[in-house]
Amino acid sequence: MSRSNALEFHLGDIDGQHERLFELQRSARLSLQNETDPARIRTELGGLRMYAKLHFDVEESFFSESGYPDAEVHRREHQVFLGQMDALIEDCGGDGQTVCARFDAAGVWLQRHILEQDMQYVEFLRLTGDHRDRLQAFGSHEEGVTKASARTP
Ligand SMILES: [Fe+2]
Ligand SMILES: [Fe+2]
């Protein structure tokens, strides 16, 4: 899927994307716990990584369109998460406990990113100009995150 097609498909539902990210995270976690075949674990982690990248691209396109001044800091955080996923994909054949612990830490990091960095962007939208469509995309943002994170193992 090209980047522009991806944007068309997913634009307007950041909240839903966060829910989906948490679902993929839970699924990858179960795979890390139960799978013995590293290739299968890599597929799960790769799916999460791919979806996260798609989601980050959508958010970052919002930043450019709305003139968000803290876009660079936020973009760097996205890069950190993708880097963590790349490292886990690389290392997932190694010591299971260490990989699980690193994956859990990345999951906690992602929740914090959504609650803090994404919320900071939502606050910016609330305070500046007419950003109704973008605000709508974040939907019941805090509620969605709370619901989703409550289900995290
Ligand atoms: Fe996000
Ligand atoms: Fe973000």
C-alpha cells in the first residue's frame, strides 16, 4: 500500500488506530510468550511495527497541515518506538525473558507516548484555529486509551 493510499484509508480515525495498536501489541505479546518459532514471532512484531509506522505517518501528516510547533520532538519519539521494534525483531530468537521484558517496556512507553505526546498535540488543536476534523479523528481519545490499556496483559 502506498503512503498516500494508506493515508486515505486511515485518515480520520486516530482513536481507532490507537485501539488497533493496542490489539496488535497484545497479540504480539502472546506470540512472544507462547511461540517457539522465531519466524512467527517476527511476523507478529513486524505487523505491529508496520501498523505503528502507518499510524505515525498519519499523525505526522496532521502536524504538517496544522503547523504544529513541537512536531520534531514528537516525530523523534515515533522513531524511538520504531527503532525498539526493529531491535526486537532482530533479537527475538534470543533469550525469551529478556525479549519479553523489552517488549513490555516498549508497550509501556507507547501508552505514555499516546497519553502525553499525542494529548499534547490534541491540546494544541483545541487551543488553535479551526481543527474540528482533526480533533474528531482523535475521538474520545483518553477514554479509548484507558479502555485499551486496561486490557493489556
Ligand atoms: Fe498516536
Ligand atoms: Fe504520536
